[in-house]
Amino acid sequence: MTPTPAVRSTVLCAGVPIDAITRQQAADDVLNLAQQSLEFGIDVHLCNAYTLALADSDESLRNLLSGASRNYPDGMSVVWANRLRNGRDLPKERVYGPDLFLDVLDQGQTLGIRHYLLGGAPDTLRDLESQIGQRFPEAQIVGAESPPFRELTEEERDEQAERIASSRPHIVWVGLGTPKQDIEVERLAASLPHVFVAVGAAFDFVAGHKKQAPQWMQQRGLEWSYRLATEPRRLWKRYLYGNARFVYAATKDSLTH
């Protein structure tokens, strides 16, 4: 059964247009895009407070997101900011990267959707493919690769594009961390007619390499504190700086628009 297309509307949050969309509508949107004969690629970004904090201080990232095909509200703080500024009739739920990834894998099984996985360490990809095979036996994974942790050369970029194109995926899931993954999905969508989705830590969570915050913490916007407690050395700057900068950016945006 073909998903029902969502009626799109966007609102500004910290100067970036964000889709006012529910979790199911986002899955339907991605699946509908994947089934179209695309002339150009589609870049889909999952925007949380940190993404928007970075965009507020980086004009190139802000411009990239402003011109993106889709920006889904990944964080509860983004949802709350949008509802405070634009009205309580906006969706109350976020579009969480791991949930979107799992929803589309599940619902895409009967549609023949082909998926390509780009990102993560080799052992993460191995365990991720194993988990997908167990949970969604009809899901078609047509390619998976772990790029090096450095900038690719032009030759490597061309070879990567050839591998993706030859696999003929409908959707390419990109898990490289923010903002690198956002830059990559925009770059790839500019040259290949597929749907490219930046999904952050979804690969690590689904593969079982990282634990997700309990649902009650996610629903109350406290996932950041759980992740900070589990990875303080790596994430302290992201959350302590990012949360404060997001509040500043969202408040400034409300006062100036």
C-alpha cells in the first residue's frame, strides 16, 4: 500500500525552516519520495538543538539547511520552540532519527524499497545489517560502506558515487555525525537521484553499540542529559554549548520575526 503524502508546511526555528510533521508523516514522506522517479536527489536532515546551534554560528551550514529538501524536527526542544512560537496546533512529537530509520525499514518491506547504508565503523555496520536482517527480513540492503575518518579525495568521492549509483538504492542512510553528514547528504543529492537521509547515531543505536535513553527521558526532552552522562568526555561541549546556543538562537529568531 502506497503511503499517503503529507501536506507539507514549514516553520522557522533558529532561522532554519523546519517541517511541521509527525513521526508517521515523516516516514510516509520519505517512502513517497523514494518511490518517485527523481531527476535530482533529495537531501533530508534531522535537526535537533545542536544542529541548529551550529547553524546559528556557521553561515555555510545555515545556508545549506535553508536550501535543503527536508528538515525534520529531531529534538523535543525544537518541537517545543516551534509550538511556542507558531501555535499549539503544531505536532507534539519529534521525528527521531532512529525511529524514522526503523519505521521506513519496516514499512518499506512491502514496497520493495532498496536501502544503502553509509557511515559507521565496520563492526557497527556488520552488527547493524545483522539486526536489520533479524527484525526486518524483507528489507533490501543493497550496499553498506564505512568511509575513512578523514576527508575523501576527489577520486574516492567519485568511486563512492559509482558504488551508490550501481547499487540502485531508493534511500541512502548517512550516519556520519553532525555536521559532516549534513554536508555529505547535500553533496550526494546534488549529483545522484536518490533520497539521502542524515540519521546521526541511528546506526550505533540500532546495531546495539550505544544505549538509548529511556522513553520517559526522550519524551521530556532529557535525552541529552542521558547521553552526556554516558559519554561526558565526548559530548560535554556539544550539549553544554549547543543547548545554550540553541536557546539564544530560538529566542533571537522569535524576537526578530
